[in-house]
Amino acid sequence: MNKTSALGAIGDQWNSEDRQSAESLQGPILVVGASGFVGANLFFSLSRVRSDVYAVSGRIENSWRLLHSSESTRERLVNCDITDAQAVDRLIENLQPKTVFNLAAYGAYERQKDSHRIHKVNYLGLLNLVRKLHEQGCSAFVQAGTSSEYGINCTAPLEAS
């Protein structure tokens, strides 16, 4: 299966209660780490219900999951390296988010072995977000982990099922 057809298989199974919960979140909403599988799915699912959801990634232009965004969601793709405190400050000051989902991670794949980068993204990036959101005021912050926290995985989960 190619990447485009995998993307086409992505969908949500939200019921009316799920949609009401999404509608009740205070906005704007940031999905940090939106280039990943969970982040992209969350961004697209929330975007079906709301128009104040922003996808944030350090390399948004390289994200094949977000490349095929509709015109209305494409304008809500934001490039921000969360390891850069000043970039995070500008992001938070500009968008004034009230709900943030942090799905950013580095080190989840075997090829991501740079221990300094792991520390910068997973710890300092998180610290930059939390510090600025605390200053600005935020109603909800959700920190997500990865399956890699549970040990060595020899194969990746299927994304198209």
C-alpha cells in the first residue's frame, strides 16, 4: 500500500458524544507532533468538527500525512521546533491556545538514536511548551507517550487498519 492510499484509509469512528466532547474543548486547539500517525489522525478528526485546530510540527513541509490536507486545513499547518524556546513563545503568543495535545516525540524509531535530540525534544520541548502555556494560561494540556515506552518493538503497527 502506498502512502497516499494509507492516508485515504484514515478515518475516525466518532459518535455524537465524541463530537460533542470535541466541540466543548476550549479553543484554539494545538496538536503538537501532528506529523505522526496519532497526531495527524487527531488533527484531521478534530478539524472535521472545529475550525480552530492547528497542526504543529518541526518539519511540517516533510509530513506526507499532512501533504494532502484540504485547503481549509492546510492554512492551519504550523511549523515550529519545540526545542527552540523563542519559537514556542511566538507560537503560543500568536495562537493563544487553550487546549494543547502534545504528541511530539523523538526516539520512537530505531533510526532515532541521537540521545541529545531525544533529550531536547522529549524533555526540553515539553518544558518549553509547559512554561509558556503556564504563563499565557491554558485550560487543558494532554501529554501523550509512545508505544516505545513499553519496550523494544520489532515491527511498527499498521497505519491503514
